[in-house]
Amino acid sequence: MSVTELSSRFQEFLRARSDDPESVHVTDVQALSGGWSRVMYVVTVEDQGAQSKYVYRSDPDAVDIQIPTSRSDEWDVLTALDGLDEVSIPKPLWFDSEGTDFGRPAIVMAHVECESLLSIARRSEPDAFPFMAERIAELLGSLHCVIPEQLPPQLGCYPDWDTYISSRAALWREAEPPGLAPDPFLRLVASWLDANRPEPVPLGLVHGDFHPANVIVTNDDEYMAVDWELAHVGDPREDLGWMALAAGVQPPDLVGSDPDFYATYCKAANLPVEAIDEKTLMYFVALGSTDCYLASLERLGRVSTGESRTVGSAYMAKVSPGMARVIFTAMQRHDQLSRG
């Protein structure tokens, strides 16, 4: 969809919901970076002499989708979290579930004046990192206090922790047959995840892609988590593992700057301090990468068959081997720690 078309559709969308339709005018549409495989724009609107901003979020064209996810599921997550005092997110406003107004399912959220934490960190001195890490620990801990009963049922329902871990390990095995060639790495990771299970913690909300680029800091210095497309019910420590992996490809490593990070996190998440140590973290580097890594392999398969030739696909070709290297290194470190 072009910017011109989005501007026209958005204007009509708001006019249909206004008491004074003729006063509603879209004055600006700007692409918003981030959201990896989603299309996002900031839309500025004048309505009865007042200016408002909104964030529009939808799927791109099918050929550009990096990880297939559901806008309907994402909307259900956002509205569930919006109703909880513990969680701070930009407010979800409307959902065009059938694409009637925008031509594809789309979410409209309130815009907040903010900057990504990653951008702030990259222009800051290292002595500022521990404070940022403490704020991340508190934010992530608050998210992980959300229990499955507070979430949409389609995010997952498991009778126990072991059943959930088995289901995640199975995804690695199931990814091999549709692939272009045998991949022993997938079998290795699946078997390793099954054989090295840490002590369980209660299942709860997992963001699925939590790292500083998906944390925004508002003008009021409030930290918020965004981009909830991979949210699911699982072991909350998956977010810690994925964040550790992401730090290797998106520096700086804020967590590594704060020796008290995990203690702060466990307190905020109502978990015992022994729930996470270096060995356990290495386990969740592998487990927490499940969705993103397996999706990258599927994307590379589409490149190999000529089905996709986008810039995003080229990015995957570079990132996927790097992710595999980090996962394998984490498995090695875990095994070293297990041997003492």
C-alpha cells in the first residue's frame, strides 16, 4: 500500500468514527522503523482543530513477511495487557480485523513521543548502561508476572512445564523434513534441549522478541515494551536467553553492564534468585531463539527456490548463520559449566 493510499484510507477510517467527519484531515504519514517484518507508520491527524498522532501496524505484502504471525492474536494480546495495571504499553485503539478499511488486517494504536532504548544506549556513555539495565530488568519482570489465565487462550495452554519444553524441542525436529537438505544442527538442538532441562518455573507470558530495540522510552521516562507479535505462553526465561543472543548482534550489551541485573529481574518477576544462572541462561539462549531461528530457515528456503528476492531475505542470509553460531556456543558453554 502506498503512503497516499494509506493516508486516504486512514482519513476515511477516522471520519467514520468522528462526530464531525469533515473536520478530520490526515496531514502527514511517516514510515516508522522497527517491527522487523511488520509495516508501521505514524499518522498525524487534525480533528476539530486539534492534532493527534496514531501508529498504524499491519502485515506487508506477502512476499516481504519475514515471520508469519497473526494480527488478530497480537490485538488480543495488546487488549489483554492494556487491561492490566502491571504492564505498560502504548494504548491499542482499533482493530480492522477483516481488512475492510485498510485492505488487510491492521492495528491502530495511540502514538507516544518516545525513542527506542537501543538508540538512546548507542549515543550514551557506558557508565549510563547499568541504570538502563536496571530499568529493563524491572520492565521485563513486570511482564513476566502476567499468568496464563490473564492471556488469550490461543497463546498456548499446557498441562505442565515439561510438556511445554517438549513442544518447543519438537519444533526443531519438525523443521528439518520441509527443509531443502538434511540439517543435523536441528536434530542436535532438539536432543540437547530435551536432555538438559533446567529446574522449571511457572509458565507465563513470554514476549518472544524482547531486547533494547523493542523497548521504548517515553518523554516522561517511562519504559514500554512494543512489538508483541511473537508473544506466547511459555517459560519466561526464554526472553532472557533471546536478549542475551540479541546483545551479540545489536550492541551495546546493557545486561552485561549490570552485575545485579538478574537479581533485580528475579525480584520483579517474583522468581527465586536461583531460577537463573549462567548455565540456565545458556539453555535459554537456545530455547528462546526457537521462533526467530526456525522462521529464518524457512525464509532462506524461499530464497533458494526463487520465491522471495527481497532485502529482508538477504538480511536473513547473513543473520541465520550468526544465530546458529551463538546458539552452538551457548550449548558448549552450558556443557562446560555442567562438567564443572
